[in-house]
Amino acid sequence: MLELEFFNESIYPFPPKPLKLDEQQRSEYKERIKRLLIEKDAVLVAHYYTDPEIQALAEETGGCVADSLEMARFGNNHPAKTLLVAGVRFMGETAKILTPEKTVIMPTLEATCSLDLGCPEKEFSEFCDQHPEHTVVVYANTSAAVKARADWVVTSSIAVDVVEHLDAEGHKIIWAPDKHLGGYVAKQTGAEMLLWQGACIVHDEFKAKALRQLKIQYPNAAILVHPESPESVVAMADAVGSTSQLIAAAQHLPNKQLIVATDKGIFYKMQQVCEGKELIEAPTGGNGATCRSCAHCPWMAMNGLQSIEEALVDANGKEVFVDEALIEKALIPLNRMLGFAQSNKLKVKGNA
Ligand code: 13P
Ligand code: SF4
């Protein structure tokens, strides 16, 4: 097992939050953004963890709100010349790799991810070199350089299926960077996997003990968990999955109360498909403990109306660039994932 200092707050201090705007300002920003999106032939692609107001704006303007896999697909297929990606850096980079001919801008390029930070290319590459007989599978939450080193890129919505397929073909696997998701995938598939020891600072905070206490309070509630959470939390789940899979589970489960262990930005879309159901935040800090993230990603929170407008007015310093040689290499494992997703969908349809 690798032992890494994957995230150190003093090295990577939390970023500042966007300025608080009053209602009048927010509505003026939204009107200007709508105009600018048309003027610049841009489309807003937002992740489920961004501010609900940004998600609503993406929906209203013909953009999309989605998980990281769907964001990548949507941007790739949409005719707009400019993709405005509200999320974190790796999502903007993925969009650029898939559609290098488009301009990809982000409200801020500072919005990163503890998984990306915890998996530097040089160290990761050295690790892969030490295990040349392994197939390298990396999570989408990584830099373009790490993707370029991989055989496969996966998102949480497709990780189990891809690893199951690789395992059936007899591959031994290096998995990076999330140790909890990797552990979950290994358990689900029985695959032989070497796990990089990264973690998401948001999901790593969910606490099984406090969750057990909450479940006593809400005995009829179903528990929904993103697999970046610790194993003890995943073990209590009625549904485990990516953001979009959790939204689907919330819709289909019969329970009227749902305890949700993922970033609370997801509540906006989840509530839309769960009218009348009560959504309850899973506990993060436990009794009296400190809470670093409180179920909201500090980097997702950097996306604000003001920075969205700024990016549309002047892309300088907000445009995503990826080295051409890296694009060429990173495209291979990314396209493998998209091709696999497509053929899996066809298979499912064919069986239906
Ligand atoms: P999804 O792939 O489920 O959208 O998750 C991305 C992410 O960053 C989870 O923390
Ligand atoms: Fe990264 Fe976690 Fe934030 Fe997702 S929630 S972007 S995994 S730090």
C-alpha cells in the first residue's frame, strides 16, 4: 500500500468564497450573463455541486447540469463555439481535451480538487513504472498529465463496469487517485487493484458513527452515498453511486426521507425529481469534531455569478489551455471510456 501525504491544508489553503450579492445584484448579473452567452456563442455547463443559482441558470439558458461524465459528453456534442465550464479545473481540462477546437473558459482556474492535487504526475508516473504489468486506470478527477499516463480514464458512474470488464480480461490494475472509490470498486468487482492513497476532502468527512445516530432519528430514511466516502459509510448505504446515479436512486426509492452523503449542492437537482421527499444532510464532523468541508466542496464554491460574467467579458486568465502533446495522449484513455459508455448503453438497450 502507498502511504502518501495526499492533502495538506497548509500547502493548499482553501480558496476565498465569491462575494455575497443581494437579490437585485444577482438578478442583474443573471440578465447580463444570459445576454453574453448569446453574444459569445457560449453554453454554460455546470456540475451538480455548484451553487443552485448557477445550476438554474445553466438549465434556463439551454446548457446542462450534470455529473462529470455527462458534462464531458454534453460539451463535446454541443454546437456552441465556447464552453463555459462551472465546476473544477479537471472538468474544464477534460472539455478542452475532448474538443480542442473550442474555447473553454471557467469562472476561475483556481478551482481545483484534492484528488487532483494529491496525485502529482511525476510521482504517479514513477509508481506506474514500478508496476509495468498493471493496467493504469485513473479517475477523471486528475490532471491532463496524469490522464495522459493512463490506459483508461473513468468517472464514478462507470468505474465498476470498466474495472469489471478489465478484470474479466485478466488485467491487474493500478487505480488512482481516490482510495475509497478504488476500495469500493475492488470490493464490487473482486479485481486485483493497487490503490493510490488520495481522498476527497469533502466525502472523506462523512462519519459512520454520527450517521448511525441519525438513522436512529430517521429509521425509515434511505441512505444515499457517493463512493468517495469512507468504507464504513458506504457499508450503511441503500444506494451507492455517482452524482447522477444518486439522483436517480433518490427518485426511485420509495422512502419519503433520504439521508444524502455527498456535496449538498446536489440537493437542488435531487429535490426537483423528489417532490414531497425530505432530503437530509449526512453528518460530517460527528459530535464536537471540527469540520473542514461541511459537505460542500470549497473549490466548487468558488464558482459565482460575478466570476461567470467576468469570464464571458474577458477570457484572459480564465481560458483553459492544455498542451497539444498531452491532449493527444489523454484523448486515448478518455475516448476509451466514452466508447465503453456508448457500447454499454447500447448493450443495456439491446437487453431491454
Ligand atoms: P461525479 O463524477 O459523480 O460527478 O463526481 C465528481 C466529483 O468530483 C465527486 O466529488
Ligand atoms: Fe474534488 Fe471532492 Fe471537490 Fe469532487 S467534491 S471536486 S472530489 S474535492
